Amino acid sequence: MKRSRIPLYTTCLVLLFFYLPIAVLVINSFNASKFGGGWGGFSLRWYRELIDQREIWHALRNTLVIAFSATALSVVLGTSAAFALHRFTGRLQRLHYTLIYTPLVVPDILMGMSLLLFFVALSAQLSLLTIFLAHVTFCISYVAMVVLARLQDFDFSIVEAAQDLGANWWTAAWRVLLPMLAPGIGAGALLAFTLSIDDFVISFFVAGPGSTTLPIRIYSMIKHGSPPLINALSVLLLVITFVLVWFSQKLTEEKIK
Amino acid sequence: MKKMKWIGIMGCVAAALLGGCSKSKPVLHVYNWADYIKPELVEQFEAQEQCRVVIDTFDSNESMYAKLKAGATGYDVIFPSSYMAKIMNDQDMLLPINPAALPNLKNLDPAYLDLAMDRAMAYSVPYMLSITGIGYLTDRLPDFEASWTMFNDPAVKGACTLLNDMRETIGAGLKARGYSLNSTSEAELAEARDQVIEWKRNIAKFENEQYKNGLASEEFILVHGYSGDILQVQEENENIDFAIPREGTSITFDDMVIPRDARNVALAHKFINYLHDPEVAAENTEYISYLCPNKASYAYLSEETRENPILFPPEEVVANLEVVADLGEENAKYTKVWDQIKAAE
Amino acid sequence: MKTSRRRRYTEWLVTLPSLAWLVVLFVLPTLIVFAIAFKPANPYGGIGAGWTWSTLASLGNPNYPAIIWRTLWISTTTTVLCLLLGIPMAYFMAQLPPRRRQVFLLLVIIPFWTSFLVRIFAWKVLLHPDGLIKQALVALHLVDADASLLYNAGAVLLVMVYTYLPFAVLPIYAAAEKFEFALIEAARDLGASSWKAFRSIFLPGIRRGILTAFLMVFIPALGAYVIPDIVGGPHSEMIGNKIAQRTFVDRNLPHASALSVILTLAVLAPLTAGMLMQRKKDRHAVLHQEGL
């Protein structure tokens, strides 16, 4: 029986489509020619110049401060939300689920716009704090969804067994449930962290003096900066991404063991 | 177990990052246009005053103003164009300038100061002068004419840009039709609108920043832009030239102002004063290719710069330049025309 | 009695933190957007006093329908293209042996992990007049040497498909992975053509994945702002650009809010429709099982 080859070809073409721009970017980051029209010889010049760009390092620092703090808080809020959604049913949880689910699909620009107006209404000063609040708001939902998916595979009789053995609910949750869920929470945290690092639109709306994050910096570099510097920076970010992906693979592997 | 180790490592990295940078030097928050100050001068100022300067950038007066109104408070020095500085002052957003803290004000060029809106320097100090005009590639446009009509030329179709700036671009349309760029006549504005819509069919993009690289990399061959920006990229592509359209164009004073909510007013004054030190001003002019109207600094400029007709235009050219003024309530007419331009097919 | 009160107490304890956070920082801001849409603007960028319909009414002016229409067609075309590419990919990947399946899955996910802005920038480089694609197309005599590939609706569409395609592939793949491919073999054995088997057995079998993919692509596409800003031109503005312009350039927050209200409604329509369809189908499935 003859099988259609269309799916195979589509897949190969799409993967080519996915990787072509990235490959060109990586190659151009080593290109001595400034505008990348032709090959001007191999050079590490752009990486050296990148190191001297202190605005980039300042922006990177802002980004990491926000990513670490927003991840920490959203993991706590998101995990507790996932517990609530999993353990309880009823009208309150239906409302809770809708509130957790909606931010996942609302376009960034609407979220940025509404948060900006909220801060304007409060006459709040835009700063790293407002970016942090915004990031926690969208990260909660992602963490909650990832942890909820893990909870659904979880055997709650273990917690009940611990309770039968004399542990109260909190001890059981803390000593038994949480460690077993750690890989799920870790995966949620990693997702929140990468989303926070990559967010441009929402941060752009609520950023204030001195709180330029890395994506905002990259955006302004795309507008007026030197293209090869963006190439070099992108390659560095790619390397970091690969390390993170590898790290997350490790996490899931450990869970399987 | 391995996982714990990883988390530990990441925690240490985070702690190092957070701890390493938070030395408590005074910080000066500056809000400026991109590429509008020589970075080495900022570093020199930092070393001199034992402080840290954090610069954020904006790409149009309007976007800067909107961001401030939305709650981006806490900047110490901002660099608006003079009409915007006036609006900000009228809105009670600025602190008065303290001349006693600015001994270098005596260096300013009185000839240019006469053109300024805030002649007394009550709330603003001039920083740079820029002329808006046309940047182009000489080799690709042998028949170039210094005229706004170039934006209609089929030779530049899909390879030219206009500024994404309401006042500048409508102003160019008004000038092309022979009107003042501060016109509030509905009929004249309608003509300017139709002119810009005609250009819009020929351009690649409305753009405030990307035109520099676009011209240098020959992606665009004709751009509407600021004099210094074009002169800056001449270094990267020798075919680039700048022209002042014969129908007339705008000249802009960009000023330095101190907003009402500045946290470090004394340091802000020191920064403004520093930028008007004759040698510093000359170095800055050489680097960013805009003219700092600081008479004492002219002596430190290279001969090439002093003879550049874009930086020191001859009198008959100056007579053709107009300063963008604040139009108050009439501004709504421009917003409406700009919307019609943006929506037109 | 006592345990049930305890249970309620625990429920509130784990629900309240996230619920309160989202009410304050998500629901309340959205309500503020709706409220400000009924406020007048003042020329210096403040929000005027009193209430008015005129802001919303001004959306009827001829400038807006064109932008709303363009936003709809670009988003719809993006979604259709993503589904057309995503479905055969998922079909192919789901039939691979598990190990190779993992490899392909990772290959799909990795680009999705790189910075969103960097991916857009990469296309700007590729489509540049001196870029690889332009040179290749000129060499093949497919485009004119003077033609510009950037700054038009086509470029926006291309980069949108590039950016959102992983959002389509992943949910469709998740559904296809659970699909029983033996059903297709069976249909073929009974004489159905490959295409007929694909259409009448595979597609209905992954309906749920397709629906999720549709929502995951169409809704963010409606709110696209960065892509048309960077690779679009004067004739490819979308509603997101207009919201940003009203907020950051014109400083007309009531207008920006009114546009956001339109966008919110445009997003809610497919979302509720999708949720209702899913609920109805779930009910069907339950009835079906009970019937068995």
C-alpha cells in the first residue's frame, strides 16, 4: 500500500523554515562585514564589542532580577492554585479556573495596556517593581497549568497513607506531596523563568526609569543599533537556551528514574 | 541530589549578580534620544562625580511625553525638543533652572539663543541643534535634487522612508506646498495631508531610527532624517550625503530640562554644566555630528567640522529654516490629519 | 460538620492567594480599560472628567474599519497556514518510533525557546535586499532586483506564521499522539483511499487538538504588534500598532482603551465559542461512553 509522502516533505520543509533564519544569524555573528551582505572573513570582533556594551549588561541584570523574583513568587502562587483546582470542586474553583486560564490566551498587548492603565489609575511610579508585578501575573497561570497536569497523574493515596500513619495534612503535604511534585514544580518554574526573560510587550508598557530589560534593549538595538552586535547577543542567548533545555531534560529524566 | 546542586549553583549566580552591582553610588537617570551623547563623556562624568549614569532612550518627543505622563517618573535630566519642553513647562512638569549652578551658560552662542523659545533659560538649556532634511546615496541617485519632490520619484519606490513623527512629516508636506510648518489652516493642512499620502504610496516605512542602518546598508536610498544621524553614518558608507530641501525645512533645538520629580537635582545641574564645558561640548559635537550652540567650544572643533555647511549653515539657508512651535489646542488638527495619513491606502 | 468547615478553610487558604492576585492585577485592570473607554481625552494627554459615548462612537470613523479588517484577514490567514502546515507535521511525527519522535519534538520546541525578538530580527536580515532569500529569488528570476521583500503585509504574514507555527504543531501533535493509527489501516484495507482515510478518520480524531491550535494561533495573532512594527510597512498596520500609537505617541488613553475593548471582544468571541464547542463535545463523549 502506497503511503503519501506529503507529511514527510512538509515536516522537512517546516524544520528547514524553522532553522534557516537561526543558522544565518549564527553564521553572521562571526562575519567581519558589518551589514552581512557578503562574507567578510571570520571574526570575533562583535563578541568583543558586545562585552563593552554596558547598557546590555545593565539590562541583563534587570532581566535576571525580575525573572528570579517573579519566578519565585509565581511558583508559590501557581502551585497553591494548582492544589486548590485539583483538590476542590464547586463554583469557587470554576471561577478560579477561569481566572487562571484566561491570562494564557489574552494577547500580550491587552495585558500590557490594562496593567499600564491600572498603574496610571493608582498614580504608581513605573519601575522594576511594576514589571515584576506584571510578570508574576502572567507566570502564575503557566505554573498552575504545568503543576496541575502533574497533579492529575499523582496518586493521592500516598498522602492519605501518611495521614493514617499520624501525620497531619500539612506535614503530609510538606513531607510527602511536595517532594514528589518537585519535578513538576521545577518544570513550571523553568517555564515561568523563560517567559519572564523573553517578555517584551508587557514589560515595554510598564517599564520606567532605569528599568530597561534585555528584550527592551534588543528592541531598541534592532531599531538603531548595530546589526552584528544583535547577532552576537542572539547567539549568546541561544547558547543559554540550549543549556536551559538540557537542564530541563535532566529534570524530567530524573523524574522517570 | 544532582538537582539540588544545580539549584544551589543557580542561587549563587543570582546572589552574585544582585550583590555585585548594588554599590551605593548616587545614580543619575537620564532620558535621551538614541546615539545622542558620546559614551566616553558619560564615563568621564561618572569618574569625575563618583556617580552612575543610567540612560534610557526614546524615539520621539511624543513617546517620551506619553511615557512620563504614564508614570515613568524619577528621571533627573531629559532631552526634549524645545516645543515639547515648553509643553512640559506649561504642564508644570519641570523645575526651574538654577543659573548659579551653571557657570558654563556664559559659553552659549547668543546668535542661536535668539531663535530659542526659552531665551531666558528659565526651565531649559539648549543642548544641540539639528536640521531635518534628506539623506541619500549619491551613487544610486545621480539625478538627486535638494527638494521634497524626491519622495515622489519612482526611482526610490519602496526604498525610501519618512519620519514616523507627526510634526516633522506633516511639516515636510506643508513646506513642500510652500506653507509654514506651524500652519493651523485646515485647507493648508488638507493639502499637506494629500501630499504626504502621495509620498506614502512610494515609501517603504515611516521610521524614526532604522533609517540610519537602512541607509548605511543600502536597504534605503533616500531617507527623511536628522542631520547628525545622517552625518554619523557617513563614516560607514562614503556614498551617503545630506541635503537641506530648497522649499525649507525644520530646525530643532533639543534642550536639557530637569523634571519636577527629579531625585538628584544637584547632580542634574552638574551634568548640564559639564556638557557645556567648551572642550566637552566640542568633543560631543565632533562625535554625534550635531551642533552644540556653545560659542566657546567652536575653537576646539576641527577645521573640517567648522567648515561643514550642515553644522554651520550659510545665512540664506538659515533664513529658510523654521522652528516647530507648540500649537496648544490646535495640535488636535495635526493628530487628525496624521490619523488620516496613517489610514490612507 | 467540623471537617467540612476545616475543608472550606483549607480551600480558601490555597485558593485565595492566586485568586486575589488575579482579581487585583488582571480583572480590575481589565475593568479599568472598559471604564476609561467611556472617558473623554484632554489635549495634554490626561483623562477628562465625566463620561461620554463619543470615544467609542469615534471608532466608527472610516480610519478604523480598514485596520480592523486587515487585522482579521492577516490573523485568519496566519491561522489557516499554521493549521495546513501543522496537521501533516503532527500526522508524520505521531507515527514515528518513540525515540525519533522525541528528537523531532525537540527540534520543534527549540526555535520556540529562542528570544521572540531575535527570531523577528533574523527574518529582517534574511529579507534584506542583500539577504540570502532576496539574492536567491533574484537569481531564480522570481522577483525583480528592485522589489522589496520587507515592509509589506506579505512579510508580516510570513513572520507571523514562523512565530506562531510551534503553537499549532504542539497541540495537534499531542492529539495525534493519542490517535489510533490502526483505524486508518483498517479503513484502507476496506478500500478507502489514503486521502479519504485521512480526512474522514484522522481529522475528526484530532479535532480537539485542532481547536486548541486554532485558539493558540488566532488569538495572539489578533493582538500582534511587534511583528508588523518591525517587518511591516505603512500599509500593514494592525490593531495592536494602533493601540500602541494611541498610548505611546498620541497619549490618548481613552482611545487606546476603546480599541482594546474592541480587541478584547474580538478575542472573547472565538474563545467562548471554542469553550462551548469543547464542552458540548465532552458531554457527547460522556453520553457516548455511558451508552456503551
